[in-house]
Amino acid sequence: MNFDGHADLWVTGYTDSQGRIRCSDVWLWDAPAKKYSFNQTLSAIPNLDIDIADQRIEGGIPNCGCAAQCFYKDSYAWRANTLIAIARRAQDCERYREYGLNDKNELIIVKDEIIDSGNPGQQAIENTKVFDWQRHAQTMRKSWE
């Protein structure tokens, strides 16, 4: 799961009655120590998806409310043995946002569109202002995360 060529352990299950959120427990093989170590970062990603061939890690919640219009999907990459978020797509009932990395490896909003403001003249307005990712991330995640 960290693409080092060693087999890792990945145990999954569901946490809600609708089956929207699959939790994972992940242990990575630590070759020098010759043991598995629990990885909190990977384990905290809801609906974890690993593509070994493309070395892609993704996760998120495909439907977190608002008549199936609300979702977020994150993409991750390993940088110096640390897993970091490199992109996010998020939508709620009123807005669609895309996040990308800035030159400091911080997620910032790169696209912000109004989906349904109740005013047809405001549909699909694009805004490329830079926002603090940490502050905005809290509004997109469930409180238990």
C-alpha cells in the first residue's frame, strides 16, 4: 500500500447502516524491523481505494447527504515516506470545489463553482482565490473524522 514491494495488511468493514462509509485498518510491513506497523493515516481514509499498478490512493464519501448531491473524493501520494493529500473534489448542495497543491504542498481551492444559489444568473461562477485548506477541510468532513 506504500508501493515498496512488500505485502501489507488491509482489513475493511462498514460503519454506517447504509454502507456508504467503509472503514479500513491498515498495517504496513516495516522491512528493517521485520514486523507490521499500524498506519493511522491510511486507516483514517474513508472508502480507501488503492491501485497498485498506477500507484494511486484515493478515498472519500460518495454520498454524504443532500439528495445524493454531496460528496468528496481525495487523492493521496507518498512524499518522503509520508502520505499527503494531493487533490480533493468536493460538492455540497450549493457548491462544487476542486483543491490542488500549492508550492508548499498545501491543499488550496483552485476551482469554486456555485451549483444552485436560487439565482440562475449565478450558476457556474468560477473563483480561483486561494483559501486555507485546513480551515475549509473541517467544513467538508463529518464531525467524527
